[in-house]
Amino acid sequence: MDELRILIADDHDLIRRGVRDLLAARSGWQVVGEASNGTDAVRKAVSLRPDVAILDFSMPELNGPGAAAQIVEKVPETGVVVLTMHDSEQVMREVLQAGARGLVLKSDADRDLLEAVEAVARKRHFFTTRLSELVLGGYLAGTAAKVKVESKVAQLTEREREVMRLLADGMSSKEAATQLQISIRTVESHRINISRKLGFNSIAKLVHYAIRHGIVAHT
């Protein structure tokens, strides 16, 4: 990609110099500004409006995700790549929630940074291989959990689901019985069956489960 304007933010001079040297390998790529803390990175992103901002995850005053969130809000045309030393799900979560499109481990920068910058400049996402595995692992774990939940709910009869929704919505057994035009004893029987099938021993846990999995809306 030609004519790319880049901002670098890291509180270590040696890191900024190393990133500059890597970027120099691409003809037409220009480092238009540098910052040593997150606050300055945001200020320079607003004034310089680079195509891509490369931010260190850990910076004084405002960390990488914090600076990324502000840059994404104030200069939406600027894509953000975050450099980090840590390959954890927490780091991934913070960076993605901030709106950054790229995340590269510093140990992989020699191999991945140029590709990450180019991808982000094209409005695509890029993650170092190890971080991509974390994303995929989280997705698969979430999918497995969703399947498990759906499997449990599928065990409930239609009447049990109705009772669950009413109880989770705050109704007493008596009110649920009146609503469904059945006896209180029948409601209690359904509640016992629901708790057994889903593995709960209290209405509070049942309510939390129902809200968390969208069986009833949280109002």
C-alpha cells in the first residue's frame, strides 16, 4: 500500500526507533508523528489524522486501549494497531472493546507488524497467530457453552418454559398459577422439574440463568 501516514506511540525510545526502522522497509510509508504517552497519542492523532496509529498497550497517563477508544471516537478514519507483550484473553478483550483493529505481540513485530498495518489501513482486522488462536478458542468455547445451554433448555416442556419465564419475571408461584390458570401445586411441581433439569437449587439462580440466556428480558 502506497502513501500511508502513520503515528507511533510508545514510552520507550528504543521501541519507537525499532518500529520506525520496520516501517522504513515500505516505500511511501511515512511516520508523521510520535508520542510517548497515551494522552499525547490522542492529541497527535486528532491533529495529524494519520491513516494508522500504532500504540503500545502499556503507556503512562493513558494506556493503549484507552487511547485507542478515544482515537476511534475522535478520528474514526484512523485505524489502530496495538502492540503488547502479553498474549492473554484479557488483553484481547480490552483491545477489541476499545475498537482497535490490530493486535500484535512485540515478540512477533518483526514478522507481523507490517502486515498488520497494511490490513488495518484497508479496514481489516489483524491478530498475531497466537492471539488469533485465543480469539478462535474463545469463540469455540462460547459456541460450546451456547450449545450446552440450548440443550438444557430443550429438555423443558413448553409449560415448564412458561412457568420459568413468569417466575424469572418476578411472579410468585401463586401469581404464576393465576396467570396460567393452573394450581399452585402444579406450578411448584414445574419449578422442581425445572430446577432438576437445569441444575438449580434456588429461584434466584433460576432467574439469573433466565436473564443471562435471554429466556426472559432484564427490565
